[in-house]
Amino acid sequence: MKISGIFRKAIFTITTILIASCSSNNASQMKNLSSLSTKTQFQYANEKLPHKELQVIFQLTKDKIDVVDISAKKISRQALVKLLKQNEGKNIANGDTFIDCVVLTHTNRSKPCFTDAKKNIPENSVFHDSEVSGGMVLMTVLVPYIVVGAASDGDFYVNNKIDNELLNRVGATIKSDIFTTKNEIHDALTNNAITTFTKNVKPYMSLIDHDFLIKAINSAQSIEKLESIKRLLSDDNYYGFVVKSPVVNQRNRPSTKGKIINKHKKGTLIISEKIEDGWVYNGEGWIYKKILLSRLADAQKAISYRENNLRLNQRYAGLVSGSSVASINKVLNNKEHLAGIPQDKINKLKAKRYALLDEADFKAAKQKNTVAGFDRYLAQHKKGAYRNEAVLAKKAIFVSQASFDGYMNAFALTKKRSFLALAKNAIVNSNESVYVNRQLLDTYFEAQIKHKNSISEFAGLLDKINDVSINDYSKKLLKLSGINTSFRTDNYLESIEYQYILQYFTPQLNVNYHHKYLNLDLTYPDINIRIKEDANCDFKETKNGVRNRGFLESLVTLNGDDKVAYTYDVFNCKLGRNELTSVKKLLHDLPYYADFSASTLSKSWEATETTSSYTYSTETKSTSFSSQLADWKYTITCSGRPIFGPPSRTHSGLIKNSTHSDAYLMAQKAADELSCVELHGPEYFKTGYVDIEIQ
């Protein structure tokens, strides 16, 4: 059989029949392949083939082209000739099918699968020398009718030369079918329905991205879905390896000593032409097989793993189908039932059991509707789903009691301060004394009594509560904000501190005499009170003295001197008539313990006030200061208020050829005349002594 003769006769017949049919029935379906294929090529221009070249075996009939096989493996001339022998003796006009092979490249070009050195095409190929005239009609999945019309009268081979333009149009049509089918496969793989197709899609599986397939497998929700995916895969259509390392080397021979001629990144698809000694040859070089991942083996492993999980899930679903605690306990107590079930599933089963117990215990507590019942539920179910409901139920029970204890229990439960006012009113509005829970009363005190101004109100509540007195809260009351510890003789007995707290205790009294005032120090069990009264003092004389300085005093002042010389005034002090009367009246009305007689208060006492001082060291200076003539340097310090406020200011002077005593008097006079306020401002004051040292 000669292909050209068949085509000459068949194409004319096909064209005549189909064109006539389209003209009479639906002429609008006729499309010119030259314009359509241009659109098709543009549409899929950005669609990258997974290989540089794809060998596509297709079937050609009088009305369509069907893809038979797609392979990245190059077909040999011998295999192609054997394939094309199937075309012998066939007549396309009779509906016979022709088979051939075309190469699609990543540059969107097409060419015959095989030509010899002289670019001759094997006989029986549709691309072989044929004298076809009148054009060709093809039908594809995408477009109902495509007219192959070209400048060469629709012939693939003209003037001993392949018409590449016509070949590229047919290749583009096949490519559009490939990518359309690939998208259909993607859509079918990603839904949960069983993967079925209206045509054989196995040849297209070599184009599916491996990561996409694995994701589809891992997302399958049924065994049937996995089985439908499994049927699509075989060595013939899902071959090759994927690079699983970040980068692998391609060498010129199957050895680690071979020269590196290329590198492939993770995810690259490697098509093997042959495998030798654990090395894969991809037509260009050798790659170590162990660092590659077999696509088919990996997909089958993923299917097996997912299938196992689905079967375990099915068994787990059967295990948890029980709706009672007893049925779940039966499962959890049987190790054979749990074999292979993941721990997270077992944990979910335990969670379901807990939920059932939680619900049952809450229903029981709700049915009893007692505080004890809800407390039992809350204690047993720290993370129970009904805890909020249990708390609200308890609150409702407490509020219904309309008592101090009830409202305070509601407050302790919810921390809503409105219950404090209700608790107070429950006592105030009661016609008789009441009994309360002491712990709840303590809670009321801590929440409501914050300042001493609230003491009178709290005392009023205690008057209506049985078995509780203000003395029981004296220690807490004395720690409230606003409590005073310093008073005058005319206001102590009327103070809140005394009226509500301290009048019930007898203090220890100590009288301390000072310059211009007298202190009555009262020592109570939990507080010390000082009552002050002014005194009249008259100057008597000025005296000098020397004392030793302690180590800590020297350390704090950063002064290493061990002696302090000071000057002080002596006064005779006495209480005035009114002041004496006020003190005696206070002591008459106040119970106390003391080792003195009140009559001594009318006597005078001697008081002192230090006027100046200075320090010196006995290790570096002579002790006979009174007779030694020397030069003396003195320093007067003005300190800022407060202590951590403005920096200190110092003023120094020099007294020449003088004894220590005379120099000190002159330095003291200079200190008296110096005004820190005038020199530096109102925030400054002089320190209590003058530093003087020998030069």
C-alpha cells in the first residue's frame, strides 16, 4: 500500500463529505486550522512541557486525531517502522485508522519522530511523500471541525520537503488536547469523587507533576478514590525519577570519579534511558540512583500509606460509633481493638468519654439543684463544658437565700460588687441580730473596708452580728489607709482610732521631754501612738562637748574622722498652765500603765539643742589643739532638698596662724553669717556641722 495514494483518495472524499455536511447543517462550525492553531499556540505558549521533547503517538481517522501514547523516551527507527506497518492496506475513506508519531518540543515546535541522515521519513508514515490535494478535515476534543488548509494544498510533504507550518498546526492541536486533558486529570484528582474519565487518560499521566499527585493521594477520603488513582499508574505511563536532594551532580560516566557535566535541583524530573550499576543514564549523563526518587515507587508508597490510614480511620469510626461510656471503656480496655490506631485518635476517644461523663454529672447536679451537688461537679470536672452553667446555678441558689451569707457567697463566686451592697443591706434591714459565716465576713472586710473612714460603718454592722466584736478586727483596722499615729492632747480621745479601736486596750505610757515640747508615747499591742504637747523653754547657757564617732557613722558620711566636737545650748523647759491642764485631763480619761506620777508633769526639765559640730581624727592631728598654732581650712556645706534633689554646694575658707579653738570659733562665725538660701535658693539648707582641718 502507498500512503500517498490512500491520502489522495481519502482526503478528497473526507473533505467533500464533511464540507458538504457542514455547509448544509452547521457551516458555522467550520474553522480554519491556520488561524485556530495560531490561537491555540498562543494560549498554551506559557504552558511548559515537563521535558524538552515529548514523543506523541497519535491515531488519525477521517474525523479526528486521538493521542495514543505520550513519552519522554525517544522512539527508535526500528520501533517506529514496526508501528507504522499497522497502516499498510488501510483506507481512510473506509473509516480506517492510521497511526503515527510526532515530536512536541518545549519551544512549541513540532517534527516527525524519526528521519534518517538525509531527512527521509519511513514509509507508511502520514508524513511520508504524499501527493494529497484538496485539504484535510480533522476533529479534536476542543474544536468540532478543523480544516487543514495550507499554501501547499494541505499536503505535509511538498517538493521533497516537510511543510513545517502545517506540521506545527497539527502539533499545536495535539498539545491543546494534552493540556486540556491534563487539566481534567488535575480536577479529577483533587475532588473526592472516584476518578473516572470519558476517555483513556493513562498516556497523559507522565505529564502530571509529582508533588501534585502525592498531595492528591494524601487528600483522598476513600479507599475507592485511591483505587481509581492506582489504576492510572504503571511503569509505562508514570516513569522517571525526581531529584530529592537540594542538588545532584550529573557525570560523564557512572562513577563518583566521573567528571561533573551538569547539576539538577530538587524536584527536577529525570527520564532514564538505561540503568547500570546503580547509576541512571538520562541520555546526556549519569546520576547516582540512590539520591533519586522513583516517581512510581513513591506514588505507590503514598497510596499504601494513605490506604492504611483510611482503613484505620474506618476501623476507628466503627470503634467510636458507641454512644455510651461503657461502650467506649470496652474499646479502651481492649488492646487488640486499639492496635494500629494513632495516639491522637485514642485521645479523641478518651475526650469523647470525658464529654459523656461531663454531661451526665452535670445533669445529675442540675436535677438535685443544690450547692453541694454543683460543687461536686465543679471539683470533678476542672475543664468541664458546663462549668459556667454550674456557677450560674450556684449563684441563683445563693441569691435566693436573701441573706448576708448568700449574697457574700454569690460575690465570692462572681466578684460582682453589687452583691456587697446586698449583703450589707441584709444585715442593716434585719429586725434582729444575725449569725454570719466568719470567713464570709472576712471576705466582706477585705473587699469593702479600705480606709479608716469606713470603720464607723463596719462597726455598725458588727453591732448587729452575733458572736463578733470590733476587737476581733482591731489588727486589720489599724492597717487601713488613713490611720494616724501622731496626735495632740486635745484630739486623741475623739479620734476614730481611739473611739472604735484603741479604747478597748490599755497602753504602756512613757513620757519623753524635749526642747520646746513633751511627748506622751503610748505602746499598744499592734501600734505605737505619740501625743505631743508644746512646752515653754528659757535659755540657760551654751556648752561644748566631744564624743566618739562610730564606724557606721563614719561609713555613711564618707568621713574617716573618729571624734566629734560640738556646741549646744541648754534650756529650762516647763509646761504652761493650759498645756499642763490639757495633759492632765488626757491622762485622767485615758487608762494606761506607767512608772511615774502625774505630779511630776508640773516640774521643769532641762533640754539641749546642738548648734554646731565638727569632726576630726586623733590619728592625724595633735590633741593639744588649744595651744598649737597652725593654718586651718574650714568647709561649710549647703545641701539641697530633698536628699536626691539639687547637688550640694560647698564654701571653703582659710584661717592662718591660729589655735584650733580660735579657728573653730572663727569658722563657726563664718558659717552663721553664710545664708544657703540667699546664695543658692530656697531648696538649700546648711548641714549641722562645720568641717575644719589643719593645713
